[in-house]
Amino acid sequence: MGLREQKKDAARRDIREAAWRLFEERGYAGVSVEEIAAAAGVSRTTFFNYFHTKEGVVLDPSPADKERLAALVAEQPAGLAAWDAVSAVLLGLTRAGQDEVARRHRLVGADRALDHRAQELGEELAGILRDWLRDRDPSDPLGADLTVELALAATRTAWSAWSAEPDDDAAVAVYLDLLQECLHRARPAGA
């Protein structure tokens, strides 16, 4: 990453961190874009250079998140079973974003618009994973679709069952354990 990209990434993180602080103090609905921008020391226009919406500050993947997904997908060995590959990617994404997982969980659970946007992003991820699995094994597109849908159902189940306490440092570890258990239980026979 060049210096320009590093500065952009730092600005994006600063805006997001300012938003998290405000959301934790006043709740998601009680904070405006203007207040987030002011807390981050940027203009409203600069905010929108990094995030298209207020929901985006909570949910939208950063360029680094997209690179991480691409790297996780690329590092899965060709001979690895599709289920194991998808599970590794989902667990890897969670581990990589663990600094924000508990915060995101609390906000999404309390706001309908965020929940809706989270579902849309889940569908985008599903599309990426389906395309990847279809490319890995073009002979079984139905198997690719089923694998992704089952893995994401396991992920949604773990997310719904998880109760993240605001001051619990072990909360993300609990979620990762729950996610691993759900992926294990959902594993298709013979996968």
C-alpha cells in the first residue's frame, strides 16, 4: 500500500472510530453524519468521500476488507473440499475483523435499517463466494450454491445466538467458537 492509500485508510479508520464512540454514547439513531464528521475532524463532504451512508460507517467493507477476502479466497488450496474452503474464509473474515464484531453486533441488533443493510451485504458476500466455488468446480454449480447457502445459514445462526456483552473482552472468542460449532454442525455429510 502506497503512502496515499495509507493516508486514505487512516482517515477512513478515524471516521469510523469517531462514529463508534458516538454510537456507544448515544446510540445509532441519536447520531448524525454531521456529528460524526465533526468528531472525526473532517467535513461532511469528506465523510461522504469514504462512506456513502451512515449505515456504511458501521457495515461497509473497507478496501482492506475486500483485499482480505480476496487473499483468503486465494489461499484456499484447490484440492480442499468446498465446505472446508468456505468455512476457512468465513472464519478468517471474522478473525480479521474481530475489533469491530461485538460493536457491530450490538448496533445491528438494535436498528432495523442496519439489519437490512447487513442482510444486503450478506447477499453480496454470498454472490462472491458462489462465483468463486463455481470457478473452482464448474461441473457442480448447484453444489456451490448449496455449500454457500448452508455456510451462511450457519453464520447467521451463530450471529443470532450470540450475546455480546459491551465490556466482555472474550465476547469475540465466544462468537468464533459458536461460529465454528455452527459450521461443524451444518457440514453436509460427505463434505
